[in-house]
Amino acid sequence: MIKKIDKLGRVVLPKGFRNMLGIQIGDPLNVDVQGDRITISPARKRCVFCGSTRVVASHRDKEVCADCLESLKRSASE
């Protein structure tokens, strides 16, 4: 599908695409550049240390995965 960028630099994501991905109006999105491509994906909570989306804990608005949480516990007890 080809879409045009408007005068303000915006691109409309088709409703069918938003529905398939569960994206609602106002949802945060990740916009990344990968080589010669721009990727847009729903923002998921990610571990602040490794980037994993398997977040199990939050502390002061920071997300942490199980592996990094265990690593932090080991470091704290040393």
C-alpha cells in the first residue's frame, strides 16, 4: 500500500491495520529506522536494561525483565 505524507509530515495508518494490531487513537507507537525502512509498531513495555518485552516488574516508572531482575538481586547481595 502506498500512502502520501501530508504537509505536516503525517501519514495516516489505515483503520484495518490499526485494528489488526489493536492500536487505538492516542496509543503510543515506536517509530524506528532499520536500514532503508521506517518501521512503526505498537509501543510495548521494555526492560530498561536489555530491551526485552517480557517485563515482570516496574520500579519508579522503569520496567525490568526476569533475567535482569535476577541479575540485580545477585549484584545487590554481593
